Amino acid sequence: MNGLCDASRSVLIIIDLQERLMPAIHEGDAVVKNALRLAQTAKLLGIPVLGTAQNPQGLGPNVAEVHAQCDRVFAKMDFDACAEPAFLDALAGEQRELIVAGCEAHVCVLQSVLGLLGRGHRVRLVADAIGSRVPFNKQIAMERARAAGAELLTTEMVLFEWMRSAAHPKFKDMLRLVK
């Protein structure tokens, strides 16, 4: 995959940032903060934001601030979000570039990314908005996703690529989220 992130073709997917899980995630506060920045900027730009929640009856709801930014949240039991027909239906239509954040990198994020890549989607992983309990699990998951065809980015890469220019009418709004 080449080129910059394109706001007009992007969909942000936030996987399983659940309140009960986040205290166990290595640097979980930073993961949530970066996912929130992505979601808030996506909302500024009219980019769809989809969320998932793994076994919400058992693991509870997503972090409230992130959940509030999602256009839709899909409850799931399978680790791969692609096993949820409604999730795939939400991605149907024109080919989009999927910007992915969430937890845990080596379980639900990786399995969903592999499922999306296997269905021909363009996937970009926001490495600093993805977490795992154990950093080594995240590292290996990122390596595996990259080898399968996903591109790795950071939150600020995505935000500034969506803007393209300091002259963008929403640039100052986005910049307030970064600082």
C-alpha cells in the first residue's frame, strides 16, 4: 500500500477498547488517548468510526469517551470482527482504507486485520493506538500484520495525512487534539 492516508476514503475501526481490559494493557492510557484523538479527528472530518466490543456481557462496555465517538459498535464473540456479518455489511460498498486501533494486538486486532486483508481490504494499523498486556505480544502481532500486508503508522501520521495542509479548515481543531 502506498501513499498518504486519504480522509475521503478512510474508515476508522476501534477494536475492543473495553473499560475492564484497559488497566491491564501496557501503556493503556496512551492507547486510549491516541484512539480518542483519531476518533475525534475522524468526526471533525466526517470519517466513519466503527467500534467493536468483545463479549460485552463478560468484559463490559468500551471506554465511554471512545464509545461516544463511534457511529456504530458491534458486539462480538469471535476474536475476528469479520465473523460478525453486520460488521462486514458496514464495510460493504466502495473500497475504503481501514485505519485500525484497539486491543489486544495479538488477539482481536490481529485476527480482525488478517480477516480484513483476506477479504481484500486495505488496512493501516495505528501502532501507538494499539495495545496488549505484554509488549512482546504486540511487537510480534505488528510484525505479523505487516508481513500479511498491513501498513504501520502512528496517530500523528494519520491525523496530519488526513489534513494534508495547515490550510485545511479543520487543521486548528485537530491541532488542539494533538497538543
